[in-house]
Amino acid sequence: MVTKTFGIDKILPIIENGHDHYGENKVQEAQEKWTDIKNNNKHIKLHLVGGLQTNKVKFCLPLFDYIHGLDSIKLADKIANEQIKKQFKPKIFIQINIGNENQKNGIKRSDLPDFYSKIKKEFDLDVIGLMCIPPFNMDSSPFFQDMRALSKMINVEELSMGMSDDYLDAVKKSATFIRVGSKIMGKRN
């Protein structure tokens, strides 16, 4: 469940009812909201679902258990170094720019085999899957199918895809992680 922009007062009742996976898209907001809660609730898993700048990596670990947006070798290097310092290894998704959109992060589909090979050879990262955000003005289904094919090509199990408006289709196309927020939490300000 994506809880970005929602205060902890809205999140605590959900925690009390046993939910344990939460998504945030800003490192600083997550630090303020989740540091104490995670210290007191070891079962909670926090997912970084927004872009990660290299200068924020040092604040990211060990707060985030999952990073849904590895999109460069420079970022891989920073995460690898930080996980050694902090002795904490997050689970990582490689972000694919599945719609080849200039305004979105992620690597090109055609670059995935070389990128993944380089990551596996040079860094001790726990890459568990792929992540995408399809173009907003198009049917997501073909993009989700492409993601499934890409995951099989490099032999990773997990697919982080689908948000509040297209999560049902994502699940039908093999999503293992969905990033739903407003359908559960309500509209954001």
C-alpha cells in the first residue's frame, strides 16, 4: 500500500490491523514518518517506489527494505557501497522505461540484458525483479505483457507494476507487487 503524503495518524490503524508492506516515494518524508515505527515494528517492510537520487542513498538504508527504481550503474554503485557500510541488503527492482518516455526514469528495454549482466558481475545487489510505470494515456496491458517477457528473458521472478488505476490488469499479467495508494487511502491533497 502506497502511503506517500498521508500522515502517520492515517497509517497507524492499518498497521494495527496487521498490514506490513508500505510504499513511500520520498526518502525524507519516509524518514520522518517511518523511522520510529519500523524500530518498534520489525515485521514492517518499507518500499521506495519513487526515484532515488544517488545523494539520498545514504539515508535510504536500512529504512527501505525494497527499492523499486534502480535505473543506472552509478546508482547501483552507490547502493552497493552503502549496503556494505550499513550491513543491510535491500531487495531491488530494475526500473524499465517501458514506454520510452523522456520524462520518466528507467533503462531502455533494449539495454536490459547488458545492464543486468553488468549489475550481476560488478555489484553484490539483491536484484529480485523489474518495475515499470506504463504511459498514463495508453492501455497498460501490452506494456505489462512486455514486462513479463523481459523478466523471463533475464530470469527474475518479481514484477512491480500496476497502480490504483491499472492494478487488476497488472495482476492478470503476472504482477507480484502492485503499488496501490489512492484506492485504499483515498485522494491525496
